[in-house]
Amino acid sequence: MKVLVTGSNGYIGSHVVKALKENGHWVEGWDINYHTVRNDVSKYLNVFEELDITDRFNVHGTYDAVVHLAGRGSVPLSVKEPSEYYRVNTFGTSNLLDKLNTDHFIFASTSSAWEMASPYARSKVAAEDIIKEKSNGYTNFRFFNASGTNGVFRQLGPATHLIRVAAMVAAGKLPKIDVFGLDYDTRDGSCIRDYIHVSDIADSIVRAISYGPKNNPYECLGRNTGYSVLEVIDAMERVTGKTLQKNIAPRREGDAVSSVVDELSDYCKLTKTLEDMCLDQYKLELRL
């Protein structure tokens, strides 16, 4: 199939275009050099364009599927700059739908959609609503915490994801890991999140393209298991044999108490554990 991937050189995008190409699809990628560094996916792309989804651009033809991964993804930054998150995540999605021809629009939404505690979450839910209005066929994937690596591609920009930060501490690149709040109503006082390996996300997207849109309100990609912040740190310590220095900090605005899959998507076939995510990320940090 002919597939367009926005955000093709980013963390999830790089894993997705590789999986698509290895499954025989024709792949076009769009991205901007937002972080001043990119994952090199050139050998997995038939066409690449430096293109901002919020700009004016000409329609490039019809695609069998569009995988829309481009967007802003930091909860704390969205609290400081909500207008930017609505501009990119909401307007950018609407702009794509107005200009692209496809029977299957696949969107990277977020697990934080249920509590909508941040502008980031609200901008993604607004985009979901627009997709339901404007798209002929769609799959709104609510990603839970994407983690791990295939050993080559990596998260770009400052480290904000818990597993990446924990891996950097274990590798000696950071002195400590912040735990934002130990007074939540959870089993150990820290926030609870669901996690999924980025390779399992990529394979789920490939599967969705093969089977076609369901037009369900959303499809969840996670493990159907919640881990607290302290449990993730414990997992990193187990697989690396390192003791991580923790700093107990105040709660962050925009953080939900708990975010766990309610019903796992049929497209999701899990192959990786939390320990795999931790070890893969740690090994990558040692090589960087």
C-alpha cells in the first residue's frame, strides 16, 4: 500500500516507517527538524519531504493510509504553552484532513485523554473529534507510554519519559531521577501508568493498515497492566544491577493519578515486557 507517515523521523515514526517498509509498503515521510537531530530512516522511505503540518501545502495525491504521528508531546510544556499545543496537535490535524485524500487516517492520540488534565491531552481529544467528523475511515490509537527501542532509533530532545530518564541515571548520564509526588491515592503513593514497547506500537499500526479502519471511538495500545513510578524504577534497577538515586519532588501540574488500558486493541499483539523496555533503553544509552 501507499502510506504517508507524518513525524517520520521521530521516535515512534522511525520505528513505524521501518516496520512498514519491511512489510512491503511504499512509504512517504514528512517531518521537520524540530530537535535539530533526526533518526536516519532514509533507507526505509521512498519519498521524504521537509514539511510542517500547520503550513499551507499542496495535496500530494491519494494515499491508502496516512499515519499521523507529528505533534507536540510534553505535558509540562503544554501547561506553559497551551496555544502551541492546540495549534500543532489540533489545527495541524484538521489541516491534514482538509488537504489529504485517504480512506484510512491513523492518529496518534494519548492515554491521558480520559482525565484530560493538561492542554496536551485536550488538544489530542479535540483532534480525535475532528477526525471523526472529517475522515471517511479512521483509527484513533490512544498510545500509552511508548518506551524502549529497536536498538537503533531513539527518543529525541530532552529526556522526559520515565524509562528513558531512569536508563540515563543507570548509565551515569544523569545524577538522579525525580519522583513527582508520593501522595497520590495509589498503592505506593506514586502515579501509575501503562507502558508499551515502541516496536509493539509499530507492529500494531502495520496491522491496522492491513485490516483497515474500524471507525471505533478509539483503540488502546498498552499492556493492560499499570506500573507505578517506583515500580518502573525498581524494574530498571533489577535489569541493570544499578541503584538509582531518587529525588522526591512535588506533584507536577497536568499529571493524572492513574492511566491504564481499559480494553486492549485487537491490533495489539504484545511481545515485550516492562523489563525489555528498560533493558533496551539502557543498552542504547550506553552506546550513545
